[in-house]
Amino acid sequence: MLGVLKFLFMMVFMIPLCLLKNMFWLVQMLMLLLMFMFMNLSINFNMFSNISYSISCDIISYGLILLSIWICILMIMASENLFKMKFFDCFFLLNVIFLLIMLYMTFSVMNLFLFYLFFEGSLIPTLMLIVGWGYQPERIQAGMYLLFYTLFVSLPLLLGIFFVFTDKNFIMVYFLKFFSMDLILLYLSMIMAFLVKMPMYFVHLWLPKAHVEAPVSGSMILAGIMLKLGGYGLLRILIFLQEINLKLNYFWVVISLIGGFYISLKCFCQVDMKSLIAYSSVCHMGLVISGLMTMNYWGFIGSYILMIGHGLCSSGMFCLANINYERLHSRSLLINKGMMNFMPSLSLWWFLLLSSNMAAPPSLNLVGEISLINSLVSWSWMTMIMLMFISFFSAGYSLYLYSYSQHGKYYSGIYSFYMGVSREYLMLMLHWLPLNILVLKIDYSMIWF
């Protein structure tokens, strides 16, 4: 069989199903089938394998594609309300599949220009999700923020790719590792697009806005996969920009670490639950950027593991915030108080996911953060100061969110309430289990290179 191309065909042939009535759960089941078929793909850990028509898969792509399919399955599960209300559910499914195809191609193409094409193409369905199914009228502004922040820096990336092509006569990721290009303008033009996507502190303003306005599925895909596109791009690009990156990396590390510290303080000022979770994402991604920029083995594997861990964990927390939102029609911590009185079993899931968010064992976040701390402290002992603060406050705002939403006297204006349903608990379990079970197979993430 052709390597990775068959999965693309399966996704393309799922498109007509979206246009039929009442195919909501069937599409989800087919995605699950796709997921298990992809899990059975035998991949070679230290090189690109399953190559077909310049589409291939190595261990980095493999993990991120699995994460993409998984999050898309859970997005459909979380958006049952659209199906119940018949709120353009067919178009929603079409959007999700289009997004999945874009993400799948982004992670598996080897040609840098095609990578750029799908990298930017994944923006369109995300924008549609935010503008089409978002809650507040400000969603248009959030969509504009998302679009213009990412488009403004992506044109230089395109020019950079063309420059590499004119200089070297090829842009296959696989061959670029034999070269080193020591050009500061090329470096900046290629790296900024990924730093905005991550998002790095100073260019992070689009993220909280987009999260707060997005529907639950939009938030899940944004936190779960979109932020990882930046990290994936950096992992691929830094291979041939090593020389100049070693001269300039301290700049990005300093911005990311100090920014992560500022953002974790800002988390304590949030009253909107979604906003708090979005800012905590910026904080975690700051660690990922600084780990990548140290250019050492621990930093690379740590950032990869933390990206996957954060994808599951953050997505799960947005699901939780949405479950509360569907009951109370508010995301404010002033109204979402004392939820333990109403949904005690949901309290457990809040606890489990927030503990993973603060990197408690046995979550992937813990392994990732330990590797990143290792890489940063070996790079310079000065980073210890900021890492201390970030780790401490990361536990702090997770506890703040938990204690404010679960404990205390509940809001007296609540007048009707319904309990958690099995679909929601299943959805949360499917976030939490892989996040904490994958630790047993951590050697898969540790041995590539």
C-alpha cells in the first residue's frame, strides 16, 4: 500500500457524508476508524518512512497527526448541541473534515512550499468556526486579529522559502539538514511566522481573543493543534538555520521566559474561565519556544512531549469550561462558583485535568517540563530564576481556577440545572487517559533523532 496517502483519500471521501442528513455520529465513528488505522502504521523512528508522492511520516509528524485526528473526534463529541439544534451541523462537519485534511497535510508533506500552503490553509476553517459558531458579536474582531496577526508574518516566510529554493534548488525538508544558512534576514523571515503561531509573548494578543470568542470546537482545535503548528515548523526549520540560531537564541529564550512569568501573573487577574485557560496556554508555549531555542536534545524532545501533553490537557479544560457554560450560560468565575454542590463528579475531572495542567505526575506535561527545565538550566543557570516562578505560578493559577469554580457558596441566581451526561464524561476521559497513559510509552518520544 502507498504510505500515508491512503488516509488522505479516506478523509476526502468522508466529505460527501457530511452533506447528508443525520450523519453526525457516523462521521465521528469513521474518524475513529481512521485513527486506529493510522495507529497501526509501522513507522521507522529515526527517519522518514511510508514515503508516497512527497508525503511521508516520521516520529514528529506521527504523534502530531494522531493528536489532530483525536482532537477532531473529540470536537465533534463536544459539539452535540449543534446537532440537537440543527445549527448548520452539516456545514460544521464539512469544516472539521476540511480542517483535518489541512492539518494532516501540514504535518506530512516534505516540500516546504506545500507545508506553507497547508499551514496557512488551516487558518480558513478555523476562521469559519470562530465567525460562524462563536458566541459574542466580537467574534468578527477576534477573527480579524487571528487572520492579520498570522498573515502579516507569513508572507516573509513564503519569500524565505522561495529564497532557499533559488539558492539550493530544492526545498525538501529531508535534504535541508545537510545545509546551514547563516543569513539574519532569512532567519527572521522564516522564524517569525512560527513564533506568532505559537504564540510568543508580544505577539500573543490574538490568542486570548480568538479563544474567548470561539465555540468549544474552535477553542479545542486552536489549543490542541494550531499552537503546535508553530512548534512543528520550528522543529523542521531550525535544522538548516542552526548556525545563526546559536547566535540569536538567547533573545527568544529571554522573551519567552519573562513573558511566561508575566502571563502567569496575568492569569490570576482573569475572571473569564476560557480567558484564564487561554493565557495558561501562552505560558506553556513560552516554555516550549525557549526549550526549542536552546538547540539541544533535551529541549527538542521536551518541547515535542509538552506540545502533545498540552494539546490534550488544554483541549480538555476548554471542554470543562464549555460544560459549565452550557448549564449556566456564563463563563464568569463569579457565577461558576461552588459547582461541587451541583456536579460533584465533574469536580473530579476538573481536578484531574487541572492537576495535569500544573504538570503533576503521571501526565505528559510533567515529562515535557522536566526535559525543558533540564535543557534550559544546562544552557544557562540564570534561566532557573524564571523557571522557578513559572512552575510555581502555573500551579498557582490552576489551583485558583479549581478552588474558585468548585468551592464556595454557589451563585443564588441559578434556577434550573441538569447533571453531566455520559457523553461529557466519556469526552473528558478520552482527553485525560491518553495524557496520562502515554507516559508508559514515553520512550517512543524520547528515542528519535
